[in-house]
Amino acid sequence: MPASRRTDTIAAIATPPGRGGVGIVRVSGRDLPPLAQALTRKLPRPRHAARADFLGADGQPIDSGLILYFPAPHSFTGEDVLELHGHGGPVVMHALLSRCVELGARIAAPGEFARRAFENDKIDLAQAEGIADLIDAASRQAARAALRSLSGEFSQAVRALTDGLIDLRALIEATLDFPDEEIDPLADTDIVARLEGLRTALATLRRRAREGSVLRTGLTVVLAGLPNVGKSSLLNRLAGAERAIVTEIAGTTRDAVRETILIEGIPVHVIDTAGLRDSEDVVEQIGIARTWQEIERADAILQLVDARSGVTPADQAIAARLPAGIERVVVENKCDLARRQAGRYVDKGVVHLVLAAKDGSGMNLLHDELLRIAGWRGHGEDALLARARHLDALAEAETRLNAAAARLERLELAAEELRCAQQSLASITGEFGADDLLGVIFGRFCIGK
């Protein structure tokens, strides 16, 4: 974004589209008192709400409501900020926004308020992303995790690791500055202990971030198997409602049926698919092709089989075609009809769950298994909502720390690995990052944020 566009005045409707009792127009820029005077003929005390009439160019009221003034630098963006609280009708809000544009503002781009807060050092990049994640949170656990990131807990953990890396690099550089001392780095307990401490702390942070990532994106699970093994019944049982048609006729499901459920706050995206078999029906063939497409994109596959017959050669043929890199769980459904007890066992490294979708027997085992696949270890009370780029940066930092530990006999090489690890961590908070990356991140925010 050009520097000139980062210093002009921006405005946007900050409340969701539609009708409501209250709507808010947010304005940010340098020296906003003249705009406030022209719009309301008053400037309220900083951080105090004042009743005001919002006036058009002809001096006639557009609306009446409240105005709040947050002078720089004590505002969300670090600039002067005005919040105009009016009646939440679309016509009124757009008229008020148009009046702000007439007075010199321009309509803000998506995420531009948060980007200005980042560029003015009010928040770092991880905190900025926490704002968007808090807005988009699909569960209370996700909202709490996003709030932890927004409050700076994630950033503080990253900075603590970064500070430890800086201290360790300084120690190693000091050692390199005195080569005549013939110090054996592997015998230097301070260097080894510090490095091991950093590796342990990073592993803990990665675990918290992975749990937060699951809260944010959820787990995509595909139900696959032969026709009439109970895939649609299982979807309905998981959803707690009749989402898919269930009949005794094989091949009822022709297209993917999707349902998102929450298990301990984790969004689980369950996809019911067409039964896998050879078919002469053109429509069913299309459904089967789409089933394989969904399977390729899944995080996990629940392969359903009939508990009365167990895993048949046809089921084995399906299993042989499933992608090797995606976790598979065999669900032996209809255990009530087979007069078998619900349970869990492992056969040749593959988890088998015995249950009955019709009466719910064994569903608790399925819930636990999905949480295990997601990497969920508790109730997420210390999870930090993380994005894919955060996980990639943490993984890269861990790789670099492991490489440094393996190269301690060559301190100059270990020092370079530590420098790369520090650079990876810095990209999380935005202390090191390309401008085009910032454009991508903030461009996905909603307008007015």
C-alpha cells in the first residue's frame, strides 16, 4: 500500500450489513477535529460519548446519535479516531458514510484499520490476526483462544523464545571471538542447557498452537464405504438431526452432504458421500467420482463396514484405494444387529470402532477418536489460536534448533541455524515479514476492522 494512502483519512461502516438498533461508522486519520466540527458542530471530550446530530452539507440532520473521539496516539489505530453511533439502518449508515467521504475521508479497504494499528505499533501481526479470528470464532473455546492471542499471550511466548535465542547467539558469538581459549562447545553446559531449554519451550508452544489451529479450522472427516453400511445414519447421529435421507435402497446418497458439529468446541466437518461400488447409473457414477474427490481433501476417513459381515474383500478393495497419508478409522456399524458390544480395538495398526449409529451405542468412542486424530489433549484452556503460517514458522524454527543442536561442534554453523530460527519466529509477530504478505493477511479482514 502506498505511503500516502496510509496517512490519509479512512472511514467505514464497522457494524455488520443489515438492519439493527445501532450502527457504527468508524473514521481514522490525522487531525479529525475539523471533520467532527463540520459533521456535528461539536468535538466531545476524549473518550467520552456525546449526543449529536449528524449534519449533511445543507446543515440538515442525516441522523442523531452518539459521537466518541479518541485522539492520537491513544486509539486503536494510533491515529485520531471518531466513532459515530447512529441508527442501524442501511440507508442511514450509508448516508453517514457518504457525508464522511464528502468531508475528506475515503472508504477504507478490508482490514485497513487493523493494518494501521499494526504499522503504528499498537498491535503486532499475531494480535492483528487474533482480531479476525475472534470475530470468526465458531465456538467459545475458539473465542477464548483468539482472545489470548489478541491480548498478546501468543506474541509474548514468541518473544520470550526470541530473547532466549538472542542471548544464546550472543554467548556463542562471544565464544567465537576468543578462539585461542579452545573452548569445547559440547562441554559448555551453559550453551547446551540453554539450547535444550529453548527446544523444550518451542515444543510446548507448538503443541499449544496446533490445538489452537484445530479450534480455528476444525477437522474434515469423510464417511466412506459401500452402499447401505449406515453412512447417512451416522451423519444424522453426529448432527443430532435428520440431515441425510436414510432408506433401505442402496445408492440413496448421490451427492456429498455436509454438516459441521462441535465436539468439545472443535468444529468437525462431516461429509457423507455416495456409496463406493461399480454402477451403471450415470448419476451415481458422478456421485462416486465426487466421493473420491472429497476423500483426497479429507483430514481423516471413517470407512464404514457392516458389523454383521466385518471387513469384506470389497471393503479391502476400497481401503487399498484410499490415500496413504490420510488417517483411516474402520467403523463397524450396526453392532446392534450383529449382537456385538460397542468397543474399540486395533488391527494391523488400524483403529476399529464397533458401534451402532441407529441407537447411538459407541458414539462416545467415535467422539474420543476424532479428538485424538485432531491432536486435542484437553479442553484447550491454554490453546493459542494459530494460523497455517504460524505453524509453518514454528516448525521451521524447531528444525533450525534441532540442526543447531547437531552442529554444536561447529559453533559458526550452529550460530547460523539460530539466526534462521530467530528470523522464523520474528515473522509470526511481523518484526520480519514481506509487505506483500501483510497485504494478503489484512486483505482477508472484514471492512471496518
